[in-house]
Amino acid sequence: MSGKFNAFLQNLDKLDRRIIFLIIGLAVLFPLLVPLNLPVEPTGLTRDAFETIHNLPDDATVLISFEYGPSTKPEIHPMAVSVLRHFFARGYKVVVMCLWPDGLFMAREALDEVLNDERFRDLEYGVDYVNLGYRPGNEAVIKGITKSFAANFTVDSKQTDISEIPLMRDIRTVADVDFIFSLSAGYPGAIEWVLYASDPLQIPISSGNASIQVNQLLPYVKSGQMKGVVAGMPGAAEYEALMVEYGLWNTRGEAAKSMDAQSIAHLVIVLFIILGNIAYYAKRKTQKKY
């Protein structure tokens, strides 16, 4: 038996790489088709962001900015959906804006997905939420709305004059919102919101980011300038878990399902690495005998 096993190990380096790709592909596909419901334990960063949002006043007005595109949609879009659900479930008034051109399409898609649920179908556009759309200018737009929304967003994404939108009548500048959430995949994004709006005006802020950005944001979290961070796909899954924990939602979302697939794929890759190393040493040991 041991001889056959040794022969198997020594021939592993001859395994067609297409078989390896097929096995990894199946490892990703299976959890997506048959959810494994692996446990998700929220980290402190995600919990801080969630609880800051959850503990806002009941009549809070929040601003959420979309700064990502199709390339980072798999990571950031699930958290966009969860955060919007959280805002609406808590009864907050929601102002949506975009600093990236692609953000307009991401915002529309996220709003459509959330508002399609029967729990939120009674929400009225212009009263409970508004989508101001995209404006070019990067951080200049952020600086601009610290002085005046109307000067920077004369119309919303539907080309309605901002003066005709009931929700915006009491929101003259960004200082009139109670919380900022930045869905950021780069520049301009969360850092610019901290530097030019949140910190100068002392408005609480958090963000949902691609995983690669988290190290750049940790100094702002440590200094108290940001209230937690939702980091990449794991952070999105953690936020979904907190929505269930707090009784605001009753099902696992897309991020949790994707994390099942990612976890199994990582496990398979680690097993291949272990087998590869065992095979290498077994083969070298055999060669030394001769």
C-alpha cells in the first residue's frame, strides 16, 4: 500500500494542470450551487461600522457615495446592498451621490435591487431617498458640498431640479447630514471624504472598500476619524451576518455565499500545496537511494 502511495506522490508533478484547474473550478462552483452556510464571525472593524450606523437617531439623514465600478463590483456591491437595506430598515433618509462615472450605474443597480423588496416598496423617491447622480471634479465636489449642495447638484439623476425635491429642502450642505458612508475602490474615495468633509465638519464617517485599500484606511480608524471599515468580500459577508444577528434581515446574502466558495477554493489550493511538497520530498528521497 505504501509503495503505491509513494508512486502516486512521485507522479503528482506529471498531473495535467487542466485537471487541477477543473478541480478548483468545481470547488468554487459547488458552494455557489449548494450553499454550505459556513459560519461568519464579524470582526471589530465591521462591527464598529455597523453599530455606528445602527445607533444613529431614528430621524437621521445619511449620505452614501458610490466610488467604484464593474472591476470591483464583486467585492463592494454586496456591501452597498446591505448598507442601503440597513439605512432603509432603520427609517433613515438617504442621499445618494457618485464621485465616479461608473458609480451612477452601480448606485442605480443597488437601489433597484434593494427597493424591489416588498419591505421597501412604500418608500417614496424624493421624500425618503434621492439619487443626485454623478458630478465630475473629484475632491472639488466634496469641498463644494461643504458650502452648497445646490451649487454642485442643480438636478438629480432624473434631471429633476434639486429645489423641487422635498428631501433636499432641509439639506443645504453636507453638514446637514448625520452620517457619511463611502463605497470606495480608490481615488476619489474614503480618504478624500475624511480630509475634506468628515473631519473638518465633524461628521461621522465609515466606508466599504476593496480589501487592498484597508491598510491605507487603518490610520484614520485608529485616530477615530473613521468609524470602522467594511473590508472587501469578507467584510460584506460580516455585515450581512450582523443584519441577521440584529433581526434586520433573515437570509444570508451574496457575499456570504461567495465566501463559502472562496473558503473551499482556498482549502483545495492549500491541499494541493501540501501534496506538492510531500511529493517533492518523496521523489527526492527516492532519488537519493540511487
